[in-house]
Amino acid sequence: MSVRVRRIYDPPESDDGVRVLVDRLWPRGVSKEDAHVDEWPKAMTPSTELRRWYHGGEGSYEEFRRRYEAELAEPEAAELLDHIRKLTRRCHVTLLTASKEPEQSQASVLAGLLKKK
């Protein structure tokens, strides 16, 4: 089917399919009821250390992507990524992030990986 990336602050749409939050922390100002999140695989999100490193302005998006893909190769994260990949074969999946720049976030990295296979 399809994978797309949206900000969690945008209202849900009827064609979102399965809504997956890909942030480690719950976004500020959004109630769980309003978010309509179907899955929140925290073990598949960037580690606290990686998140702090990236948001601290220390590194480039390319380096973030490389480090995050390495984290996604760890067994628990890889299993969750495979689960989401299987969902994409059955239905639409929307990856949700609070990032102000979704195209430079873990949601973009995940969308790219999910579209490859």
C-alpha cells in the first residue's frame, strides 16, 4: 500500500490508515484521544542519546540517518520495523512525528526504509 509522513499536530485524515507515532516522547499539547495513534513502537524510535545529539545541533541529517539505521538493526527495533513493514503490505501507514521538519527526522528515515522493501 503506501507510507507517508505527517506531523502529529495535523488533524487525522480518513486515508491515514494505521497511524504510527515514531517519536520517543509524547508530543506536547496533543491528547492521546485527539492524536488517534494506533501504534507507538518506542523501541523503534531513536535512542535518547541519538535524539539529544541530533537536536543539540552537533551533527548533520546524513550522520543522524546513518546512526539511526544502525540502531534499527538491533534485534528489538528490527522486529518492530519488520512489523510496520508487514502493515504497509496490507494497508496505508502514516508515520507521525512532532518534528517541525519531518523531512529531516526519523520519520523520513523510516519511510525511506519501509519503501525500499
